[in-house]
Amino acid sequence: MTFRPSSLTVAAAAASFLLLASIASPPRAAVNALGSSSTTAVVSGTSTFCGILAGEPTQRIECYQNNRLVSVEPNTSFEAISGGSTFFCGLLSGGSAVLCWDTTAGGFPPKRIYYSATVKLTDLTVGDDHVCALEVNTSIARCWRGEKNGSKFPSPPEAWQFRAITSGSGYACGILKNKSRVVCWGKNAAAAEIQGQFGDLTMSTLVAGASHACGLASNGTLVCKGNNDYGQLVVPFNSAFEFSSIAAGANFSCAVRQTNGLVICWGGETNRFEYDSDLVEGVSFETIVAGSNVICGLITWNLTMTCWGPGWSNNLGSDLPLGMIIPGPCVKTQCSMCGTYPNSDTLCHGSGTICRSCQVELPIALPLSPSESPPSQNLQPSSRPGRPLNRLSLAFVIVGSVGVLVGACTVIYCLWAGVCGRFGKKMNDSAQVQQEVAEASLDSTANVDPGAQHPRSVSFKGQSSGSLNRDIVGSCPSKRIDKTEVFSLSELVAATSSFSPENKIGSGSFGEVYFGKLTDGRLVAIKRGKTNMRRKKVQEKESAFGSELAVLSRLNHKHLVGLVGFCQDEDERLLVYDYMSNGSLHDHLHNTEAIGATSKILSSWKSRIKVALDAARGIEYLHNYAVPPIIHRDIKSSNILLDSNWTARVSDFGLSLIGPETDQEYVSSKAVGTLGYIDPEYYAMNVLTTKSDVYGLGVVLLELLTGKRSVFRIEDELAPIGLVEYVRPRVLAGELMTLLDRRAEPPTTNEARAVELVAHTAVRCVNLECKERPNMAEVIADLERAYSLCEESHSSFTNPTFFISSE
């Protein structure tokens, strides 16, 4: 994939929510690459890049050198790697061992330099020729190797206990646990110079270069200290929380802008912006890593790597053919308040989770107070034109989904606890329900996202997530709840043959779905929340259960799946729905083995457009006719179900929120959704509108047209590609007919016009900025016109043709 600017990439840069990771390199010394603990590493002396692969049974290491892939032995899981001058090292998952590989030797033979079953390590860093790491229990730094100049690299005094360490050229630095001050040690005189310049500054992160170091101070400003021969200390912008991921090379520094994921660099041999390359103009990165004269970045939308700079010649400007790289270590411990990385379970292949960096939860572009002014060496902001700084510039596909909105958990819990009462007992006293809910909602502020406590320098219309959570509770009419049936667990066990595998028909947002037959003969679908889960998963299950109950108990529409009733029994949470006998749209398009070869959806353009129109009408009802409006937040083909009459209905309201009025905005504590369908603007900014559902429907329209999944692989390509990114430019270039699903009959003249109309509607729906997308009423108008064209076609005898009009 080449990153030369196109009309799309110039108009839209990718977005990110940024993890902290970095690597460094030397300036004037004949050294190549340095490193801090990361899941990626550069070895500049041999032009080698290595990364820990995602989505495999083991988080193994693979490298790219001289335009070839090198599988690194042993094939086991690593949690971190870091690069040196001609070697790199890796820390085994769990921290019991450190292995290093010589990249000048064929096959990269491994050499173990540390092993202990009891003293585990973390924060592995590699300098030009030395290796350091922290002991987990004591926070003491241990160092190895470094014999290049005749003596082993020293370890620091054991009295120094560190929060983090980083290695440069012949030196290392760390942030002390007790006072967050920077201390340095080693053979290079740069160690004393850097420590002296940092002085009493308190730091939260630190990354070493050859003879300079950069990091984020506790007030969020980026600070660089040490040698400044090439301007590597002259940070071009420096508002608080301006940057997140940082990298330092031989004579340059780079950082990722927190608001949009774009990389900006300063310093270098020839000019201030030597490492700002057109190859990555408008590309958003999760994290960056540097060698002496090369920089590599982990691309937000597909988690692949690209490298650039004077020292990089391998496959310049294209994704490295390594596949996806994990953006952080897979851990088995519970993550902090900052939560888990999107799609974490899949990226770790079920062997752990990736914790999000708390840095991403900080406020954006927070102005400095007079007492927090930038350090004296910082200059005025650069006036360099042409770099997009708008956070609304976004990627086409965002990898991952983020889980359920934590801020709603307590309120939702109180909702279902209040309306359901004890097992087997219906609550008919609406006054009692409202009183219990009102009292419980007073505690909802305890679940407000920590990041929302800080004032922001940008203003958003609408309500905060905390107030919206309270609205969910107050918006659930008791009369509708009274009509919802309460089932006993024994009834549902009998209806599903004890939840037998043969009755399982799918999965929802908080559990598995089973086919059931009630004693009165009614056919139902029963969603059962998983049991015996970790505490966080239990909270997510309760939230999804309460959200669906709150939403569906107050809705009744032919294009929404109907809620029949529910069951609450100790840790069991079950929801009972109308049975949709023809399955999901996703199965018809992508899982024909489950559906069979006689799908009425696949063969007819009229049927496909009718499904789209039905779904759109259901979504429009949520946005424009439900009081108050509802935002679904997870529109996708697997959540569009087909009943016995082939009428499409929107399902799975586990992530839904009671929203503001149409086209208004509010700030959600975390973006949630599904890989390939989530609105990039919502994902980047946590600012949600009804247009987020429009984006998801746009992806579904593209699925209906092409028959391709929302994220798929092209033959001979290792990295997946998003359907939006693949289809949108081709539709705009007039290549629609080459994209259409060949399982459908060739379109007649009128059908071709209808398909073209649907395609251009879909392209508008997946516009990067929500203000450029149509609302649901406009989408329905286009789909109704397209469906009418199909009906006209079927009432005539027009010969089939592949002609697409240019109107």
C-alpha cells in the first residue's frame, strides 16, 4: 500500500487514540539504533524491522530484512522487544527470560542473556550495545552486555527504584518512582548532561535518543533535553497534551499528535522537517519507533507497519508484509480504569488482553496555565503549511471495537433491578419502579469516565455521558415494561432443550442466542448472558442486558426485532425475542453454508434493496420517532435479521443509548462498535450523533452491493483492507460494475440505475465527516426511489444489461 497523497488522503487523515511507545537512536556516534520497551523494534545497522504478531496462538516475533521475512525462533509468546545497533532483544511473556538475536547472522540465532523463574522482568530497553530491564517486584534496574568499549555496561544503584527506563547510546535514563525525577547512568557523558537539564522536572514518560531524551512532563507538555546540535530539542508545538507517542533517533525527534494521530518530526542533518515525509502525509499512527536515521509507525486502521527516512530502503512507502502487529503486550491481569484496547481478545488470540494507555484518556489540547508554561527552550509554533491538524480527519476503517460504555453500568443495573424485582415476580407498581430508579441514579456519577472530569478546549453540543445515562432510566415507560413477560429459568431451559448446542443460532452483545419453543407453541429466540465471567465482563453483561430491556420495552415497530420478555435469576440474565426464521443478513451474504443455497436475498437486486430499505426504516424510527431518540451504535449486517416474510428488522440493542435530538452531539466516555462498521469520527473523538448509525448502514449497503465483508483480504495481500476504503474510491471513479456481487442476476437497465443510486447513497453515508452524511430520512428517500426503479424493471421486459447511466 503506497501512501502517496490522493484526493482522499489529502482531504482526510487517519485518526487514532494513541498508545505510548517509542524507540531511539544515536547522533554523532557511529551507532545505529536504540530502544525503549515496545512491541516493535528497529535495528538500523542491518535495516531490520521486527514486530510481535497479532491474532496468532503465540505472540511470536517476525522480522523484515532486505525485502524478506525472517521468522524468529523460538516460536513462543513475547510481551516486548527493543532494538540495538546490530541486534534486538525480546522479553518472554510473563517476564521470566530475555533473549537476543544478532541480525548480522543468517537466521537470527537466539541467545538467552537472562532467566529466572522467580525474579520477573519488565520494561525491556536496548541501547546501541547494552540491555536493561526492571525487576517487577523491586523496580530495580538490571543491565547486561555493553562490552564494546572494554567494560560491561553498569547497572544503576539498587537504591534507585524506577517507574520506567529507556536506553540511549552508551547510557540509560529512568523516571524514579518516588519523585518522578529523571536520573541517568552509563559510559556516555550525555547521561550527566541530560539528567542535569531535566533537573527537578517531574516526568510521566521518557524516550532516549543517542545523546538527547524526550518525554511528557506531568503537566502534559513535551520536553526534550540533552544535545541540540541538530535542533532535536526544538519542539515545534507544545500545548499540554499535544503529543502522545514519542520517538528519538540519532539527531531527530518525532511525536504523534494526540488529536489526530499524525506524525511530526524536528531536527535532522539537513533540515528541521527532514523526517516529515509525503509518504505518510495524512496517515494516522497508533505508535512510532525510531532507529538512528529511520522511523516506523503502526498504522491505526490496519495495525500494519510502514517505515521511512534516509536510512530505510526496504519497500519504501508501503506496508511491511508482516501482517498485523499487536499495539501493546497481551496480559492476563485486569486492566486499569483506562480499559482494554479494541478487539483485544482477537488480537491476543484469547491468551490475554491489551490494556489501553491512560494517556489517551487525557483531555485534548488543554491550554497551559501560567504556572505550567513550557520549558524555556521551546520555540513558537511552526508555521509550516499543509499538515492537517483537524481531528475530524479520519481513517476509512478503524480496527476494533471498545466494549460497553462503562459509565452506564450502575444506572442500567438499577434499571433492570428496579423493573424486574425478584425472580418470577412481575412489577406492576410503576410508582415503585420510578422511585427505586430515581434513588439509584443518584450514584451514577461514580461511573463517569475519568477523562471527562477535565475541561476541554473544544466545546461539544448536547449532554454529557453521565446525564444521558440518567436519561436512559427516566425514559423507560412503566406501562410498556408491564406488558413485557417475565419468564422463569425453568421455562426457558425447557424451551431450548437445556440450551443444547443444536439450539444455538448465534451470539449477541452479551451472550449466546438459542432457538426456543414455548409451551404455548410460540417460536422465540433467547439470548443468554454468559455466566462465570470476570467482574468486568459481568458489568458488561449487566449493562447490555439493561440497555436492551430499557430500549426494546418502549419500542414497537415492524422493522425492529420485538422483545417478548426476560428472565432474571441470580446470575442468569436472559432476553426473549420474536424468532426471525430467515436468519441474519450477514449469514445470507457471507455464510451460505448456514443459510443454504436457496437464499432469496442473494439472487435479486430488488430483494437486496428491500432489505436495505427495511433496515433504514427501523433506524429512522429510532432516530426520529422514538421519544427520546435512540442511537443504536452497532449497525451491521449481523444485526439485521429477516423474519418469515423476509422483512428485515434491526436487532441487538445492547450498546444503544438514549440520545439527544437528531443531529445534535454528545460526548460518550468511550467509543463502542464493531470492526469495519464503527464511525471513524465517533471512534476518534468519542462524539456521537445519529450520523454514526448512518455510517454503519452505509457499510451494510456496500456489503449488499459487493457481497464482501466489512473487512476482508485481497488475494496475495497479507494485510486486511476495509470495505469502505476498497469500494469508495472505485465508485467515485465510475468502476461500480466491476464491484457488484456476481451471485445476483445481471441488473436490467432500471436495476442498474437503482444499484448506482444505492452505491452513491452508500458513499455519502460513509463520508469521513458526519456533517457530510445524509440523515436517515434522506437515505430512505434514495432507497425508496431505488426500490421503485426495481419494481418498474420487474413490471417490464427490459433486456438485462450492465449499462450504468452517468446521470
